Amino acid sequence: MHLKRSLTKLTQWEHWPTFMFYAPLLPYFLYQTLKNKSFTFFLNTNPSMHYSGNGTESKFKTLQLIPEAYKPKSVLLPKNSSLSEAMYKMKKATISFPIIAKPDLGFRGYLVKKINSKNELKTYLDKNNSINIILQEFISLPNECGVFYYRLPNKKEGKITSITLKKFLTVTGDGKSTLSELILQDSRAFLYYDLLKNLHKNRMDKVINQGEKIVLTVIGNHSKGTQFLNGNHLITKELEQTFDKINQEIKGWYFGRLDIKYQSFEDLLQAKKFKILEINGIIAEPTHIYDASAKNASYLKAIKEIKANWEVITKIANLNKSILGLKNPKLKTYVKEMVYLRKYAKKLKQLNSVN
């Protein structure tokens, strides 16, 4: 099984490591830094986000940018918070189980987990008490997508450049096979077997009834097995106008991806029955590029899409600098923060491996 997984990930570019999509663009980045005479000019893209959302921002602080009507209830737990503190804050914010727990500074879905009870929360906090944690209400709306949007600071209208529809890992029972066997038989789920056997350890040996559907993970992250589907055919002027209105309420955010849970796409068009789970900044990707099954999709096309995003970042950052009089952040300070992020990422990965 391990050999099959390795060969699948090697031959399907959707699963290739991140550096494979960014290393080819380093010459372009260096060209832009020389042209703009700064290694940090791009950090002026989203003034309301710490370093424009380059990965070191507090997710909880960023959540506060979301208009109240679309914001999920959330509380922040500083490191070493006790279970009683967590329960008090949840009660005050009227958050009840199930909830989503995740690091305040996080990425790649590390330590993002659905928590169903007080006991599960205690276990989660005991294991991860060395980092700041967000507890967020679980949004039970059935669909999830990522909408990539940008607006030039001197324009009233913006553009949606990417819609990613998220398909959660699901298997269907045949009345004969155990959950473990169904996962191993599935062409996608088997890649995440180690993760899934931990999530479903109490029923891996249970035979699943004929026709019964089991959703294996509810976290809309690629590293958790969620399949990203290209939804760009859903981009319309009407949808862009809806997000123009939302963007006007999110001051100082011009570029990035909104991760959204919604009832139906028609509701999304009408700006109702949806919640914005996260606002992502310049580190965000137009994740539809990872739909290898889409028409004309390719590894090279994915790289071109990322480059097109960097071109937009450059334009917005320079406009913000000229319109708002922003100065480029100091390189020394930024490098220090990147060094910290590298150490923190290593720590987060280690914590994730034991959860």
C-alpha cells in the first residue's frame, strides 16, 4: 500500500510538494524585486492584514475583518489555556459542540479538527497547549468553496479569478466491506489512510450498510483529502458584484481567497445563507489549479496561474504605495519573522504528527 501511495503521489502532479509550484517562479520574483528596488514591496497589498497575509498573521485577528453577518462565532485561547477557560469563553460567545479547533497561526490544515465533546476538547488542549488556539462554531451548511477575488485600490469593481468547489472524501457502504476496506478500495481515500484510521479508529472494522454514505473528513483542506474542483464556470458578473459589496465592508483587503460555507450557489449569489470561514491574503492560492481532472488542466498551467496572481499583487502593492503613501516594510524585521515562521512550522508539523 505504501508503494502504491508513493507512486500515485509521484505521478499525479496534484499531490506534488509546494516547492514544485513555486521554485520555477523564483526568477520572476527576483526580477520584480530588482524592478521595484525592494524585497518587501509586495507586503503592501493588503494594508489591514499583518504583512498582507503572508502566513504570519493571526487568523483570529483576520476574522475580525469579516462583516458580522458572515462571520462565524469564534474565540481565541492563548497558549496554556485550561479547559475551564475554554468552556467559559465558549459559553460567553454562545458556541456549543460540535466546534472546529485550529491554530491561530496555521496552514496546510495542521491541527484543524472537529471537536464533538468536552472530553475531546480537553484532549486537544492537553496535546496542543503550547500554541494559541481558535475555537470556532461548526458551520453545518452542506457546501464549501474558495472564492479568489481582487480589486485594484483605484477601482470600485473587482474580479473573481478562481472558484474552487470542495468535494469531501466520502465512501459508500456495500454491506460486505468494513470502513477500512472501503477506504483502501477508494481511488482517492487510500492516499489518506493513516489520517483516516486515526479519525475513525472506533469504526474502522465495522461493516458499512449497503448504500450508507460515510463522509470521512469535514475539513476542506487538500492535505485532509478534500478534492478541489475547478468551478470557474460559475464566475459571473452578478457574482462579482456580490463580492464587490462584501469587499467594500472588508477595509484594507484587496487580494486573496475567501473560504466559504454555503447552502446553495443561488444563495451565495444573493449574499445569504453563507459564512466566511477565513480570509486569506497574498499567500493564498487559486486552488482550482489542483483539479487535475479539469479540461486543459496541467502542471505548467497551474504555474502560469500562480504567476498571474503575482502580477496582480505587484500592481496592487504599487498602487497602495502611491495612493496611501505606504512604505516598504524593513527587510531585517521581515526576515526575522520568516525565521520564526520556519521554526513554528516545524513545531506545528511535529504536533500534528502526534494528534
